[in-house]
Amino acid sequence: IVNEIARLNEDPNVQGLALDLPESLYSSKVLNAVKPEKDVDGLSDVNLGRLVRGDACDCLVPPAVSAVMELLEDLGGKTVLLVGAGGAMGAALQCLLQREGAATMSCWWKAPQLRTKLHQADVVVVGSTKPDDVPVSWIKPGTTVISCSHDLLSEKHNYGQQNNHAAENAVGSLAIAMRMQNMVKNTERWIQSQQYRKWDLRCLKLQPLSPVPSDIEISRAQSPKAVDVLAKEIGLLTDEIEIYGQTKAKVRLSLLERLKDQPDGKYVLVAGITPTPLGEGKSTVTIGLVQALTAHLNINSFACLRQPSQGPTFGVKGGAAGGGYAQVIPMEEFNLHLTGDIHAITAANNLLAAAIDARILHENTQSDKALYNRLVPVVNGVRGFSAIQLARLRRLGINKTDPGTLTEEEISKFARLDIDPSTITWQRVVDTNDRFLRKITVGQAKTEKGFVRQAQFDIAVASEIMAILALTTSLQDMKERLGRMVVANDKKGEPVTAEDLGVTGALAVLMKDAIKPTLMQTLEGTPVFVHAGPFANIAHGNSSVLADKIALKLVGEKGFVVTEAGFGADIGMEKFFNIKCRASGLVPSVVVLVATVRALKMHGGGPNVTAGAPLKKEYTEENLQLVADGCCNLQKQIQITQLFGVPVVVALNVFKTDSPAEVDLVCEIAKQSGAFDAVPCNHWSAGGKGAVKLAQAVEKAASQKNSFKYLYNLELPIVEKIRIIAQKVYGAQDIELSPAAQSQVDRYTRQGFGSLPICMAKTHLSLSHQPERKGVPTGFILPISEVRASIGAGFIYPLVGTMSTMPGLPTRPCFYDIDLDSVTEQVKGLF
């Protein structure tokens, strides 16, 4: 019985459980096995506790008890005896009777004082069958006798031996009616639970220290809420989360269906000026802003961040959880593995890579007949096509379902993909910075029969599957995108897809959990989604559409969702608008543009910065001319934002070396250049409190008229779309395509991919293709060396100059400082 109850507890289609069991089986173990929210009989300890405490709206009264109370009137001053009514029912009866002013007594049928108590009672409530050796004459004349045995609900009780036969039958029917009433009440509760619920968020208190400790020390000093508590506070249902440890949970996509009629909140993008080695702090601003909105202004808000790659974490960059008193916690879990999404992408990517090489090998070494027999084998005496093979037959125009009816020509057409090895674009991936995998040779073992080719590894987050994860809108959409991925051309020049290789379903299986966003929290206990992590220089550089969509529903109409675009506004923001917004259909309300005085000084001609070396005096002493000169880059990024018709607020991350005059100068220039507002921020040292003015500016900007528009029409030729981005965003004079790039553009256009958006793969360190050119370079010709296509993700990506898709380790990587305390199991030296 307990096992069956446990099964029904977890069935989302069952909203209530009623127990009809023999009296002997109503044990505490059985009654408490029922989830309190499904307990229509109201007999669990949790339900009884709520009843005794007086929480009428949160509890259900046991049906037989309700029936007794319905029959009894004017109990004030009367004495009620409960006979044979113990356990939950007896306790519930005593509680409600006393609340109505009755004096209650209780005893069992075998009790020596039974006769005396029966004679004293004005009302007798019988909870179990009366033994034959207790005569009716013990009950004084005029006493009301009511039976509330469990069996009443099943109409199984033997009433013949009890007093007042007609009244007892009425109680049985009434108890059944009361149970039905409980069922209705429980279903109403369930329906109510499916509606959008106002947040009941308990924010965590911060006590910032000076000087500010290391990021990991700050993270460890805070005690995060249990993730199931956070989920409940923001209106998630228990069956909508899958918990990973104490502080992480996957959120199921079913929430989007439940809240489909809920209006979206405001949508805010955090972008930055052109990055420098000094750092601008976009992630820190994103976290500081939501901490300010929710913990200090009491406005619902959600941060949506990318999952960091472990390559840079152990290489040179470090993590991406924010910093100081504006972080996602626990930061070591955020930066290491998280819930395994990148590992799932690696597995799916490399399964497809293995399928490509294996298929070429098998086609090279087998006849059409042998290949066909192995692709469509006889299993248990039956030969049949799989679903994905039938789909391939339909695409080939072969409308047959019986493997034995294909002609020799059809067999050859079906069995051979005829992949041209020189056109393979699908690479293996690993989530480690490993420069020696940038060019490799595969197939050198004798078992591969001389099939040798040059290949390479990319870093895992550069995989097209990562871009698909970030842009998909549903599980079905993800499956379709995975199937559309083009991995090579055949020898006739036609595209070969993952669907042709028959691997789509397997890829979807590997990605079925990765598609769910991961819920975490900030240092001040506000919610964060961490999901997807495509790089911005070699992919589109934004977190997932699904995380944004779910967050926009959860915050409510007056709430805010704050997401971040990688690198400068010219790269991450441009791709956010032209690629991500097209995929999601969402319209941003505000752009927050992040800058620092130090970085602007570098753009103004300040000296180069060497990692680990002390900063030169230009960066630590007041220099208004250098700041003013560097503001050209900030002005350019504001202009780029204005191309899309969205209000922009400048967030100036303040450092202790910045002078008030420098800060005021940047804010003044920003406002003169068209920013809605420009606000100095101190969230790194003060938490959300240091970003309250920024939050107020964002709230005001979000109420402004929004004239959002895309930069280019998708129907324009590929080359023209590239030229628009180069000239209007980067400030190039023109573009120049290599012969190879032009040939690739012609091929993609011929194959029907010309109407896809453009995802430029370009250095993030300059508006131009030359990393050393800071500020606002002009008069340059942008060289396009190669043009590739991510058909599943849904974009064409031109490579500007030479772009590596596999980072390398520096002379002294971050891993020198990382260690594990073998006693406490705590990570040390992460940042």
C-alpha cells in the first residue's frame, strides 16, 4: 500500500488521494505516506498539525469529522464523549469540539470507567464498532449518538448493533459528501498552485569588509539558501525542479506551458566597451544590478548568465561568477562542472564526429549490398527501417517502407552518403585549453585501413551544439536543429547533415537534461539562471533563450530579467540583437553599457598592461586628458546601441584609484553622447547597495518608448549583410573576401542558406581586426578569410583574419594556484 501511495504521490496527473482501507490498516505509516498536498482525508500528521494550530486555509478536516461537526449544533457547555476514536480522527474531533465550546472526554470500549462516562455524556461519538458486552442501557436517555468509523466512507459498516440506526446511516452519506467537498477544495488548491504566484523572497544579508577579501573568501563567508527553498520563494512548483546537491537545480521546461498566459517582465542586456586586460566587469554589473533591484528596491529580478568554460578557468581568465560582493554562489560550483551541460555537449559533439569518420570508413570498404544489409539488419527474423531511416528515404524521394522492395539504385542512394573528406567541417571538442590539438591527424591505426586525414579539436563551447543549446526554444526545436547541422558536403557538393548520419535522436538523448536551465543564487539570495556558454568572438556569445523566457515569466510584468552579452557591444550585443532576438522573438527594454576609467585610459592611448605586473601611474593617478581621449570608444559603443533603437544606461565600475573628476567626466561625456543616464557603481565593494542608483536608472529607462529594430534584412545577400556589420558597427571602410571565402558564400547561397543571420568571428580586443588598435580605428578594410555555416544554430559565420577555436595555456596557467584541501574538501586558490 505504501509503495502504491508513493507512486501516486509522484504522478502529476493525480491531485488527491483518498484511502478506503480496513480499520487495521490505518496505521501512522500508511497515513503519513500520503503527501500533505494530496491528503483529501486530512489524516496525515502534517495536516493534523495545521488543523490543531488553526490554519484552516492550509488544512483539510477529515470527512467523518466534518460530518460529525455538521450534525452537531449548540455544543456550548455540553459534554461530548469519544469512544474508540483514537489517532488522527480522535485528535481532530477533540480539537474542533473544544473550539465549539464543548467539554470532551475520551475512552476505549474496554475502559473500566466507560459506564460512568457514558452516563455523564450529552453526546457520544463512536469511532469503532460497539462490542456486544456493552449494553445500550448504559447510555442515558436523550443522548445523541453518532458513529464516525473509517468504514462509513465505504458504506461497509454494520449499523444493526448500534443506537439510532437512521442517524448513523445519514452520517455515512454525509461523510462521503464531505470527502467530495475535500476533493473539490484540493483540486481548487491545485489549480491555484498552477497560477503565477507572488514572490516571497527572503534576501540574504551582506556585511561587506574593507579591504575587500578574495572572491572565494567572500563566497564561502555567505551561507546560501537551499535551492528548493529559493525555488519555492520565486513560485516554482516542486515537480518543476530537479535538485543537484544543495545549491543547484535544473528547471523543467513545463513551466513555460504553465505560465504561458503570464505577461513577460522587462528585458535588460548588459554589454560593455571594447575589452582590455584591465577588465570591465560586465558579470559583476549584472549581478550587482539584480541584487540592487531585488534585495534593496524590492523589485523581482533574475540574472541570466553563461556557464563558463573550464578552459579559461584553468588557463588565464579565471571564472565568470562576477566578483567582490556581486557574485553567484557557490562560485566554485558555478565555475567547475556545474550540472554537466558542457560535458553533455562534448559527448554529443564527439559522437557525431565519430559517426562521420566511421561512416566514411564503412562506405570505403563495403559493397552497396553489404552496407545496406548492415544498415538495415534482420532482428528476430524481422527486417525494418528505423524511424530516422524512413525519414531519410522520404527526403530522397523513395516512398517505400519494406526494405526488401528497394531497387539496386535506391539501395545505393540510401546507403551511401559519399562524404567528401576534404569538406568535413565538424571537429572534435574538449573543454580544455590544449594548443597541441589545433591540428592533428586521425586514422593512423592499421585497423582504419589507410583512411588518414588532418583534423583538429575545438574548445567545447565553440561546438555548434552549444550555440544550438543557447538558441533553441523547445525540446522539439532542439531536435530539429540538431538534425539540420551540416557536417560536410558529398562528392556532388550537396550538404550532409546529422540527420543523414542517423544520429539526431541519440544527440537529443545526450542533451535532454542540458536543455534545462540551472537555478542558482547571488550573494544576496536573489535568483540566477546559468545556462549555455558560447564564446562571443567565435560564436554568438549569449546565454540561452530558454533561461531568458522562463525568467521573464517568473519575475512578473513589473520585474526585470538581466542578461549579459560577451565582450564589447560591437560583438556580443550586436549578435544578441541580430541573432538571439530573432530566435526568441523577445524585445529588449534597456541596454546597460559597462565601462571603467582604467579601461578608457587604455583606449585613450595609455601604456600596455602586463598580467601580474604593477599598473603604471597613468592608471593609478588622475589623468583627465587620457580619460577624455579614451571616451571615444564609449561614445562609439553608445552609437552602436542606438542603431537598434534601445535606450542605453552607462554603468561606470568605480575603482579606488579613480578620482571624482574622472568619474564625473565619463558620466558627463556619456550623457552628452546620447546615453539615457550614466551612473557610478560600487557593487564590487558594497554589494547590491552600491548599484541602487544604477537600478533606479534602469527602471526609468525601461519605461521609455522603445523603437527596437534589427540592423539588416535577412533577405539581403550574405556579402551585403557582412558589409553592413563591418561598416555600421565596426566602422570599417569596406570588406575584402578571400577567394576561398567568396567560393564558400556562393556555395551556401546555392544550397539555400543565404537568408540566415551573420555571426562574425572576430577579435574582441579592437573594433577592427587588429587587436592592438584601441579606441575607434577608422579607414580599415576588414578581411574575410573564410566563411563557415552553422545551419543547425541558424547563422553564417565569417572569420575575420585568423581566428583560433582552441585557446592555449600561458606560461603560468591559473592551475598553479588551484588545490583541494584533503580534510575539508574545499577548493583553494580558484580566484
